[in-house]
Amino acid sequence: METNITYRKMTLDDIDQVLLIEQDAFDTPWTREAFEHEMTTNLYSHYLVAETETREIIGYCGMWIVMDESHITNVAVAERMRGNKIGEGLMREAIRVVTEQNVVLMTLEVRVSNDVAKNLYYKLNFQDGGIRKNYYSDTGEDALVMWVEFK
């Protein structure tokens, strides 16, 4: 595993590398246009990347911050780097960013079958908030809504 991972704000120059991770991680990946929109037009979006010392992007996390709430839109880690706590590092950095902006609540949806992600979110003090039936259009799978409050 890489030892010197840094977390920073995503830029437009990162989209090519982020797309490779996105396409590998999801059956219905976001498009370049979707990421460009998030980076250039959506005033609420904030994206972070995990980067090696050789400037390889190995993960990313997107979120929207609206007033005092934040919603995680997507989190993914390069397949070869999974299991090395990169996702946890991205989520901890996202939490650091939002708490600096006085966010008091963070929410997300996760596939009900994604035990690895759910266990990470529980570790970070997220709680179950409800089920969104047939949330994922690719499979019709339900999403578990999770949330955490910051005091």
C-alpha cells in the first residue's frame, strides 16, 4: 500500500482519473459532463480526492453542502487500493471539511447489500435513517439512508 496519501479538493484536471475509478466502481457511472457540472455549475458541491505521492488519484468523495447540512453524493476507491482505509480517509476528510463550515448533519444513501460501506459509516457514527425503495435504477435495489449529527 502507498504510505503517503494526501487528501485535497478535486479540480477539473482530476476528472480523467476520477472517471476511471467511477467506471470501475459503478454499474451506472456518472458521465464526464456530470462531474464537470458538479465542479463548475453546482454551487453546493464539494469534491475531494485521495492522491498518492506520484499524483495518482486513488479515490474521491463528492458532497453537497446546503446551509448547515451536507449530503454525500458519491464515494469510490480504485479497485487495487480497496481495503486500505482510503474510503475512511476520504470520509474523515469530508467530515473535517463540513464541520469547519458549521455543518450539523450529514446524510447519504448506501445500497442495502453494501456491508463494507455500511460498516465504515457505522464506524464513523452514522445511524440508520430509513429505506428508499427501489432507489438504484440499475438493479432496483433499496437504499439505506444514513445520517450523522455533529455537535
